[in-house]
Amino acid sequence: MGNNRGRGLQANVLGTFDTVVMAIAGSAPAYSLAATTAVLVGAVGLASPAALLYCAIPMLGIALAFSYLSRIDTNAGASYSWVGRTLHPFLGFISGWALVVSATIFMVAGSLPAGSMTLSLFDEGLADNTALSTVVGAAWFVAMLLVVLGGARLTVRAQLIMSGVELAILVLFAVGAVLHTDNARPFDWSWLGFSHFDGVSGFASGALIAAFYYWGWDVTSNLSEETKDSRRTTGLAGLIGVGIVFLLFEAFTIAVNVILSSKQIQENDANVLAVLGEEIWPGWGGKLLIVSVMLSTIATLETTLIQVTRSLFAMGRDHTMPSALGKVHRTWNTPYVAITVVGTVALLMLVASNALGSVGDILENAIAAIGLQIAVYYGLAGLAVVVAYRKMLLKSPSNFLFGGLWPFLGALFMFWIFIESLSDLSNASIAIGIGGLAVGLVPMFWYWRQGSDYYRPANLDASDVVETDYIPDGYTAAEAERSRVHEGLPTDF
């Protein structure tokens, strides 16, 4: 659907290792920990490790859904295409729109900390200056915009450096936390149970925030048209990414519970990781962790830009949004119109957000609003895979569990936290979250009336896309068959 219109993205640029790096960078481990730990602890206290654990299980279900769906439909729009071809084109459009809106809001929420972190490396006092943080954050954002404009290969090279350094620092401090002796409280296994949640609504609000931690690994699916052997690679990379960031999130959240007092966490809401770093390694620790958060934030601005511009590219190509968004640059093979539009809108919103108050306030409202939108498009993808594979689910236990039951339960979990958390969120968060989705109804109905082919889709049915007919790029039929017999993944890992 739509892959044959006009000039396309550059195929076969990314390998398996590249896509795994993109999945980890998309979830932004250091940034998520720095921006969200205080919010999570504020919502559920000592139950924060449990919230991350119980959100990881359904999140893996959604990652499985993306993995199974990307095997049968390679599309830069990912859930926008899959949901549209299985459930209904209107739901597909809303799914794509939810990603576009959440990603755009995130670029504002992410640019501010990138600015304040950079300033705090030079002078602690400057970090709280919202106007100055905005200027520096905007400079980082423009730099990432230019990298993304330069193409997928350049993007991945920048990503390898930023995420490589970030992960090395995080692993170093995870080990340091284990060896740390001067603790505020001893580790307790009950932190991974349900006893510390304040009832069902407390659990739901914790899970919504935890969903924001994980969000971003699915950038691999938006890059599927640019990935080698993408039908296998993109889904696998997403699953590996979720697994790695889960371990990092748990290690650091438990470390915060053990090493920092409640007072320290409250007083340093957007700076928890730096305080933790100082405790583990006085003198240098705080600075090093700030560097990892800064790199993580800049890296995830880049992956978010890719997600939103590839989604808009798919929408422009399908004529469900202005068709100029589907144009690709002759030299760089990137959707340059979509990148320019997103960059302009995000920079205007970043300047406007100055009126909303401090960095901490802006982050809190934005994270909750984004959580609602993530829940919508992840949940819809979880349902889409069950519909696409409905004729094959009973053919094997693994199909039933990994392609049906687990993604379905993941989808139900996403919709449940969406509904359950509405009662607990601030009016600002709900207005941003639901209002952002409602705006999408305007282009949806407009282009539906214009008669876009997207609204008359070819249904996506896994039993029609027979695995044996699929030959990866660069393989002969015999080689493809041989790699299937050995069940080895033809990759460059």
C-alpha cells in the first residue's frame, strides 16, 4: 500500500546492530531515569521498581505485536499502516496521529532538559534558568534536525557515539550502586510486589508513567523501509531493546530507593540521577551522570524526530496528510519536507512553553499527556496483530502465545491504564493528551472526503503473506531457504 508512489526512502542502510542501538536510544535509558524517576516515586513511592516490572510484561507483548506485524507489512508508518489495514482506517490514522502528537510534545519536553543539563555542566545556577535552557536546548534540537536530514546512515553513526558513551556510564554506575555501602534504607523484595501501591488507581498512575519510560523502542519499525532484511530485523531489535532498558531501569530505580532518602528525591526532582551519582562517586559522579543524561536526551530527540518524520512521510505518501510530506530529498533520501515542518512546529512550541513555568512543571504535564497517547497507539497495535494473525493463531503454541494472547493482554493493559489514569491526571495533562488526539480528526475527515486510497485498504492477513515466499534483499531463493532451515537470522550482527 503506497510503497510505489514517487521516490522512496533509502533501502538497506541499517543492519541488525544498528537497529538494536536505535531501539535502546529510542527508549533513552538515562533521560527516562532522570526526567521520570522523581515523578514515578512521587506517584507510587517505594513501589517504583514494581511499576516498571509490571509495565514491562505487557510492554513486551506490544513489542511482540510490532515484531509479528513488521514481518507481514514493511511500512515507515508502522502502526498507522497496520491498524488501518486490520481494524479500521480511522483507527489507523488516529494511531499514526497519536505518535505524531506525542513525539512533537516530547521534542519540547526533551529539548528543555537537554539545555538545562548542558548548562549545569558549567554552572549549577544556570540550570534553572528556563529561558537560557530553551536557547541551548533549541540549539541541540536544530543540530539533531540536521543529522536526521542527512539520512539514516549519518543518524546511526551519531547514535552509536552518543548511546555508546551513555550506556558505558550507566553500567559503570549500576556496578557502583551495588558496591555502595552508605545506604538510606536496606533493599526489600516487597518493592517488586503489590503491597506498596495505593490501591488500583495508584497502580494505574504508576503504570502510565512507566509506559513513558519504555516508549521509543518502536522507532525500529518506522525505520523498516531503510533496514536490511527488515521483516525479521526490526521486530527482533525492538524486543532486545525493551529487554536491555528494562534491566537498566530496574537497577537504577532500586538504587534510588536504597541510596537516596525521600527528602533528597523530592528536593531534586529533575536532577535525581546527578544526586545519585554524587552519592556513589563523590566529586565526579554527578557530572558523569549528567553527561550520560545529556547524551541520552540528545540521542532520543534524534530517534523521536525519525519516528515523527517517517510517520508523516507515510501519511503524505498515502495522501492522508498534505502530499508534500511524502517528498524525499534527491541527495539524502530523507523526507525533508516533513523534517522541516516538524522542526518549525517543535521550535515554536518550545518557545511558547516558556510561558508555562519551570522545567519541572512542563515535564510533569507533558509526560502524563504523552503516556495517554502512547497507550492509545500501542494498544491498537496489540489488537491489530491478533486480527492479522487470526487464521494462524491455533497452528502452533508459539503463534498463540506470542502472536495472540500476550499482545492482546498487552493491549488490554494499555487501554486499562488509559481509562484508569484519567481520574488522577491534572486538567493540563488531559487537555494536552486528549486535545492533541482530537485535533487529528480534522485532517482525518478532510482527506477521507478527498478519497485517499488509504481509506480503502487491502486487508492485512498473515495467512496471505506466506513466509516461504519472502526472500530477503540480496539473497537468492536457495540462500533464503537455507537460512530458514537453520533458523539462523541472516544478519550482520
